[in-house]
Amino acid sequence: MNAVTSYRLIIFLGTLVGTSACNALFPEKPEASSFGSAQSRGSLDNPDIYEASGLAVSRHNPNFIWTHNDSGHPNEIFLLDATNAKWKATVVVEGATNNDWEEMAASIRDGVPTLYVGDTGDNLNQYSTHIIYRFAEPDPSTLSGKSSVSSIEKITYRYPDGQWDSEGFFVDHQTQDIYLISKVTSNTKLYRLPYPQSTQEVITAELVEDLPQTIITAADLSPDGEELLMKDYLTVYYWKRNHGESIAQMMKRTPRVMPYFPEPQGEAIAFATDNSGYFTLSEDRSGIRGHLYFYPRR
């Protein structure tokens, strides 16, 4: 049975018997002991969110989570209740364009909760530059319905060695450097946009490291900067950062495999703000609605 057939079988069984039963049929690998099995937080209830591609947990309130659609959709981000996946608000990112939004991240920058939305996708390798939008995170307690956010910073960058698709990036909370991972079938690369990133000129990303993993769809660094998650469509990879270790040094080591209930077109992952676990979210595919899952720390 090849990987694609296995994936389809797991999705089919999951829709028939539920997550818990499917996890019993496909048990976690022995090394996957840091986090527990998937817990359902519910299906998305807003029909406008059907190609969820990025995920970031609020730094204002850990009970809320942000997501967005990918290519061709309006320049909007969506606020969800992290406990039940219910939609709370839609926020227009003024002055931004959604060519192919594929990832988002949350951090604290100069004491301010900050969101990063990445127009980093490029399925046809056709764009010479990409943009990461950076702005102060709206406070969820002030939001309902539809609103907008202004004062948007644009970090425009190019790659040093070609034109690439990227669906996973994360922010090093200690340095505010941004790390991007190419989405390719071989020769995956890790790139860095060192802080402070220019918002006036096109900057060239630094090539940091070759990675053996392929088809990476999402990544996130824990709020304390000590743990990294990265995923493809079937696997979640995990690194624990040693004291004094750089991102590149950490990622040179072989990652552990963490629990993951494969989703239809699962392209989003994010640590909980309190480090109690991690979330995943998928696009709608084959009549299966996007669903928010939580993996609690053991």
C-alpha cells in the first residue's frame, strides 16, 4: 500500500468511525510520547473559510486562534474560538493582496502581540519576490463581525537561488528572525530573513540549511522558543532546542515524529500559547469540512 492509498484509507475510516477509533487502528509510533492523540475541537462553521492554510494562536488570549484562506481569496484573516472552532470575527488586512497566502505566525515584538501573514506560496515558481505582512494583532476581546486592521508593514523578499514555493515559516521569538522552508519534492531548503527586516527594500533571504524532509506545508516555533513543529501531509516532525543552540543547529538533528491524524489537505499547525499542546487545521476536501484538532501535551 503506497503513501497516497494509506492516506485515503485513513481519511475514509476517520469519517466513518471517528478520530478515536481511527487512532486505535493506526497507533502512534513509540517515539511519539510527548503529545497525545487528536482531540476534536469542531468543524468550521463559517462557509467563507474553506481553504484554511495558516494558523496562529492569539498572543492576547490563548482561547482564540487565527486562520486565513489561500490563493485568490480576499485579504482577510479569521478569528476562531480555539475551544470549539466557532467563528468570531473577520478582519480585513488593509493594503494587502492575497496572491497565495500559505502561512501565518504570532509573536511578541517589542512588547506588542504581532501577527505575520505570508504571501509565500508559488505553485508554479513564477514570482520573483514574495511578501510577509506584519502588523499588531487585534485584541479578540474587541472584535465581532467584520472589521479591518491598518498600519501594515510589508517585508518583501527574494530567494538567493531561484523562485520557490513556501507554505511553512516561523518566527524565532528570541531574535525575531523569520525562517522559511521551501515546499519541494527534493532538496528542501531552510532560509532566514534576519531581523530587523527592511520594509522599504527587497531583501534577499539567506540560505541556512538543507533539510531531508519534503513537501512541507506548515511550521511553528513554541512561544518559549524551545520547540519546533513542522509538518507535511502525513507527518508532524518535532525538535527540542538545546541550551544555546541556534535554529540551524537544532534542525540538523533527526526530528521525532509526533501524533497526527491525517486530514484532507492539512496545511496548518500551531502551538498553544501556554505550550499545553498543538493545533492542526485543514482545507475542505472531498466533502469533508475543515476541522480543528488539538494534541495535548502528556
